[in-house]
Amino acid sequence: MRCLFALSATLLAGACSTGAATHATIDPAPEARQQRDAALASAIVWVPPTTPVSKLDLATNAASDGRFSPDAPLRCRFRLDEVGGTTPKFYCELADGERVKIKYGLGNPELPAEVAALRLLTALGFPADRMFVVGGVDCEGCPRFPFQALRCYQNTGSLAACFFGGIDERTVQRFDFAVVERRLDGRVIESYEDEGWAWFELDRIDPARGGSPRPHVDAFRLMARLLGHWDNKSPNQRLVCPPAAERPGGACAGPFAIMQDLGATFGPLKIDLHNWARDRIWKDPSTCTISMEHMPWGGGTFPETRISEAGRLLLAGLLEQLSVSQLRALFDGARVPTHDQVAAPARSADAWISAFLDKVAQIKSGGPCP
């Protein structure tokens, strides 16, 4: 009983931890800081979609190489790799050696939220990670509760205490409700671990240094506002240098500034149709002012901002290309309506489509922005 109590306390401590390091006393190396500052100044937030928005199928696992199917289980081997946050997850190795992150859990609202948000961002030309729906995961060597076991191991360093009986790859655990995360290819640019970037730092993007012009940045901000990306602490965004953009000495020509960890979207209570539908895009439509100050954490790192007319028109032009059938495919494919909802309307794709189209109408009716 004493051992069980100690283990429970350890797991509780791990679960209550935010997993974020305190960086107030960190003094990063000047070279790393300079490289990160240069990357932020030259960051790209949007690129014109190679496929017309109206032609995209948002129901499928695009760019999955055919390995991830919503109708078939995925088999992989458990990895004893560190995980953070509070959403159940673990790393798994595919047959070809690729390491992917598995997020799982019936009733977990972050799974459909991330799938829908990332598919939408990618379709509109905003660089982002990929999230794939699969028909379950068969994990070789997984304990019954892998996330809790991993957090226990991270807090105690005791494999015996946290993985009862050790890790046996002959044992296969099935996770029926799961998604696969594949990160955007490239090197993470940071001067300390999990640095990311804050939304108020976007003002440092400089077109003269190769960064996105103001309309692209404003469309990016407005897209975050549409999604309701209130959990926008710095680690929930990152700078990525694509392989083709690598330059000697750690420099990067055209790094991407992207949103990540988008589970707290379509809310603010995560896949919360009632509040998402009520939330208005503009704080002040006449000045095209947006804000997240009324959301959890007072908007986090997202400051009150005025959107330029060119930025408003850019995003509006992208969004209005999406058809009703595409939006139905988006929400159904991400399993948004099948998520365990209290209100009956939220279990209908039609209600989500209506709320989405209303937000597009709000963006289109704003302005003209000063």
C-alpha cells in the first residue's frame, strides 16, 4: 500500500507539472541568440498553396504516404522517449524506423481539434505539422497507460516502478481512438529548449530581410483568431528551417514560423461549438481590431492587434474558396461531430459548417481596414 501511495503521488506530481522549463535565468549563447533573432526577422508565415484551395480533399490523410489509414490500424513499436504536456501521448517507431508521436484517448477533445486545425492551415498555405487519423494503433511493448508510465519514469527514473514487468515487445496494446503526428520537416531554431516564439514577436518579421510582408503576417494572425488559438504560450509555436533552406554556419534562408499544439482550438473549451459560434472575430470591426483578451490566460502572448486591409482580404479570399462539401469533409474527417458532446447540435457537421461560414462572413464584412 505504501508503494502504491508513493507511486500515485509521483504520477500526480507529473500530471500537475506543466512540463515547461523556467527560462528566466537562462543566458543563451550569443551566437544561438543571434541565429534565432535573424531567423525570426526573416520568417515566412504563408506561401501560396500549390493546389487550388477549392480542389483539396480535406477528408483524407493527405501526405500520409499511404501508411496512415482511418480504416486500418497502425502497428508500431513503443519508444521510451520523454513526453510533455497533459494530453495522453507517446512516441512509436514504424517498421521503416520513422519515429512518430501518437496521441490517443476516447473523449479527448484535442485530437479532433488538432486534426481539423492543421488540415485547414495546410490547405490555406500556412506551413504546419500534419496530423493523421488512423483506425487505431497496435503498439508493441506499450503498457496499458503509456502516458502515465512515461511521466512516472521522467519523474522517478525508475523503470521497475513505472513499467511493471518491464517493457515486453511481445505484448501489444490496442488504442482504438488515436491520431499520428508527423512534424514539419526541418531543424528547430531556438536559443534554448522549447523557446518557440510569442505572438507579440511577429512585429519583428522584416520583409527587407526576407521575411513575410505585413499582409501575410496579418492573415496569419487573423487565422489564429478564427481558430481561437488562445493556448499560445511561446512553446506552442516554433521556428523551423526546412532542409532546402539550410545555409553554412547555422543560418537559414526562409525559416517558417508556425503554430503547433493546436488542441485548444474551436472553443475556447476545446471543440466547444456553443462558445466558438458565439465568439466574434472582431473586437472593433471599424478599425479591424482583434483580441483574445476575453479568452483563457487573457489572450496569452497574443496582443490586441489591428489587421491591415490587405491581410483581411488575403484570408477572406482563401476562406471563401472552401465549399460546403469541403467543410463537411473537414469536420467529418477530423471526427469533430463524433466527439462526445453535451449539446446535440455539436454532433452535427451542419452546425459546425454554419459556425465556420459565419466567421468567414464576419471577416469579409469587416473594414475596410484603416
